[in-house]
Amino acid sequence: MLKSQYQQKDAESRLIDYVEQLRHHREGRKAVMLRLSQLEQHHRDERDIEFVHKLVQPLLRNCGGEFFRLQNDDIVFILLMGVDLALIERVVHKLLHTFREDRYINFGRGPGVKTFCTWFDLENSYEDFRDAVQRQKQGVPHGPTGRTVEFDVGSKKASRKTDHESEEPDALLLDEGAAGPNASIETILGPIPVRALIDIPRIVRLGKENAGEHVYDLIEMPPHSLERYFLPGVDVRQNQAFADSVTMLSERRLLSGVAGVLAECQRPPILKFRLATLLSTEFLSFSKVWPDYSAQRLTVAVRHGDVQRNQRDFAYIQSFLNDVGIGVGLHSVSVLDIDPDLVESFALLLIDVERLTRGGESAQEVMAWLLSMQPPFPDLVLCGAFGAENIMRGQELGFTLFEQAPSMSRGYGSSSA
């Protein structure tokens, strides 16, 4: 499986790969090193590491990023956007308080307090962080080359068991009554098979001479996936932060099991992702091995809104995808915001019928211009136009490629268009 192949690399090597990936998009990034290797061995068991991971998870969910446990038990996590240093300090304060009885912490008086946490502003200190990571790989002792964080850990004694039970990490929780009042997203997604979370609607060509030529397979995780299987009656889209977290975690789950999904496709596959997912270690791994599972041209469609908000990162990702032979498209396209100078650089545009309708006559004028372009030009796919009326309207505008309703695409693999 894809995941096991990636995990054959040690954590230090995976971290180095990820740091190299960050070289060209450092803006707003922060890296944090927690030197658990300083602690006594009995303060570094699996239970302790899991506690650290749970404390860091809210930061990773809110900011996007990656978590690495190194061979010496040091922890490195990298945050991608919207980083509030006060939240990092809060996490480190909880850890120092939890391990305050360790002789290296010693209630704030130990030799390890000042160097327990070091953070790096990657926009300005990328080389320092990369050097620190290389030293970790080589097993060379290192001092703090970034900025250290110090705290008053207090003097009140308590058992470690009490610390772990009372210092519950913050978590993004579901509304009470939805799979339990304290069910985290990871808890819900954990047991769900990847294939159960996705739909594979076909992209078909409709015209005077054909009644539905099967052109692409669109692999997506629709918002109703969790509702359909585990959260009946709960609309995750009512809480945008929750919906974004579900989407990010779901997309990473998809990458862990996408090999079998690609093998299932009858036509060139299209994967819909957020930009943050493309910056993850899971996607970096996937990009190296996907040809082993699919001989067909693969296209990744990035959410248009992400591209508009973070053009610098997208430029890097677009170049990277081109280098590894993956086509680049956009999904959830807002027609009125398309940059005419960039259109020809995309393999395809997935245009939602609702967004097109909301754009009115202005959007239709833009579509007329797009559809009149001379080759090379992107394939233009009208998505969500499932009724005969919408399809007819799309054809009147000049569309020939349409997303087929998922219900019409089921029984997958049993026939060929």
C-alpha cells in the first residue's frame, strides 16, 4: 500500500524531504522543535508522545501543517498559515507543567527548561531550521539556533496521571449529540474505509453525435460523505471551520488509500484537493509513487479560492506538479475571477453550475470567451448540472463536458462507455 511504502523512510528523512519542499514557499511558516530527548526515559513512553500529539493537533487543524516524531523522541511540527505564537506558548506551557517533576525541568529550575522548545520563523530563518534538521539526521548534538520559549512552570506537585487526565488538549469537537459530545474528527474518520468516503462521478461528453462519451473519472469527497455514513441529519457545512477540518483530514485519508481507487478508474482520473493538502507529506509521498497504480494521465484540480488567496504557494505547487507529470486544474471555479493570462496553463476547469448561475450575464460572457478560445485551452466541465434543463442550458452556452450524477455512475467498472 502507498502508506506503508512511505513509512519505510525514517522520520528524519521524511522531515528533510518536507523541509526541502518548503524552500520556495516559506512565507508565514513557523517550525517548532520540542526536545523531549532531554527528558528521562520514563517520561518519553508512547502515552507521553500521544499526549504531545493531541496537544499539537488543534494547531495543525487550524493552521495546516505536519507533525514528526524523530528517532530520539524529539518532536518537530511545522505550521503553514495564520500562526498565533500565543497558542504555541500555551501548548509548551502545558507540556512543561506536565513534565515538571522531570529532573531536567525540575519545576522550572532544571537545565532543560530554556532549550525545551525552540521555534523558527521560516520566512527569515529557513537555513537555520534546515541546518538543525540536518544535525538531527546526523545525530549531532545541537544548541538552540532559533528562538527559545521560557515559562514559569510552577511548583505545585501532582502525579503525572492527574496531569494527563486533567490537562485535556483543546480539540475541534462536533455538536453535542452528533456521534457523542466529545467525538473528534479523527475519531469519526478513523474506522471509515476510504472508498466509503468518496464518489467517482463520470465526466461525459454530450453532443449531437454522442449520447454520453465517458471522458474522465472525478474522484471527490463530497460534503455529505460523513452525513451519509455516520452523521445522519448533521450538515457539516453549517460550521465552516469544522467543514474545512473535515475536508483536509478526509483528503489526507484519501491519499493513504488512493492506490486502489486509481486502479478502479476506467478513464483518466481527476483528484479534487485543497491547496493545503498538496503541501502535505502525504501528497509528497503520493507524487512519487502514483504511476505505479495508474498508467493514465492524472490531473489534480485545486480549489479556485485557495489559488486566489495564496498565489505564491500555488505557483510552487503548479511547477512541482508539472515536474512530476501531473496535470493541473481548478475546481469550484468562480468564472468572474478567472485570470485570463493564466487560463492556458490549466488542463481543465471544473465550473459549478450554481456559481455560474449566480454570476448572471457577466459570467455567461466570460464563459463565451473561454469556450471560443483556440487550442491549446483547458477542458471546461460543467459540474452539478444534473437536470435536463441545466444540461440544455449548459449546451446553449457551449459546454460539451458535464459531470454525471453520482447515482448514474454507480455500478462502477461493470461497463464501459
